Amino acid sequence: MNDFLNQFIEQLIATSFLEWVAVICALTYVILAIKESLWCWPAAFVSTSIYIFLFFDVNLYMESLLNIYYLSMAVYGWQQWHKRTDNKASVVINRWSLAFHLKAIGLTSIAVIITAFLLDKYTNQSLALADSFTTGFALLTTYMVTQKVLENWLYWLVINSVSIFIYVSKGFALTSILTVLYVILSVYGWIAWKKIHEQQSLSTT
């Protein structure tokens, strides 16, 4: 246990300037997203731009590709939320049906298994299954954020929990701490958005 803690502290001390910037911007993104602030998306853009290169450098190719996707979704999210803030009545947190969630989870799971198999067999990808899992479901969940689907926070709770293991394994100590904060903020985000959703529902009845 002491060896693990010493190694973790050494990794934290050795954290690069770029990772510090990425972590600060990523944390800013989540906090602003909880507040439904349009400015969460520029913060996401900067963070993901940096993580594309950081993850590629340690053979986490799916994480690197995921951040390319995050980059495009930061632009899309800005457009979606900006469009909606022009019309106050259309700024709503919504929910998907259980049947829709099950279909989305099922299809994503199939894609994850196929991707993990191919990466493990044909590349030097590290942690193929875990990385494919977080990537596959993060693709789905990021889209949910752009559409303000309430359940996105529950998805992030699971995704971030698995991501902690990945980042610790690859020496991203600071990002690991950030992801622990993500887990906590996922719970807070769910509570905050659920309260807003309930208020919106009452105002329309």
C-alpha cells in the first residue's frame, strides 16, 4: 500500500504543465455544465485538445480518439445550447424512456466488445476492454449532455469509476484525482438537474 501511495505521489509531482491545464479546464467544464452554462463547451474544447496528445503518447488510442470526438461535440454542444438559450421556453432538461436506454446500452455494449477484441488482437492498445468501455459509453453520454438528457449523470458515474482505474494504471495521477471529483460531481449533477427538471415539469402543468 505504501509503495502504491509513494508511486502515486511521484506521478503527481511529475505531472506535466499540459496535464494541469487539461485538468483545470475539464473540471471547469463539468462545473459549468451542472450550472447549464454555455461556457462549459469552450472549457471542454481546450481540455480535450490537450488530452488527444497525452493519451496517444501512452498508447491509449481509444481515449485519444474519444477526445477527438469530445472536441467536435464541444462545438456541437455550443451550437445546441446557444440556439436553445435564444429561446427560453426551449431550454429544458429531458429524459429518455427506459426502453430507449436499454436499446442504447445494448448496442453500445456490442460495439464495445467488438472494438476491444479487434484492438487486443491487432494493436498494442493498453487495457483494451476497459478503454473500449469508457470510450463507447462516453460517445453516447456526451451526446446526451448536448441534448440535456437527465440520465447522462448516471452514465458518467459508471464511466468515470472505470476511468479511474485506467488513469492510475497509466500514470496520470492528477487526471485520476480529477476523475474521482467527476464521480462526486456526477452525483451532484444528477441531483441538480433532477431538481430543475421537476421544476420545469411543474411549470408546464
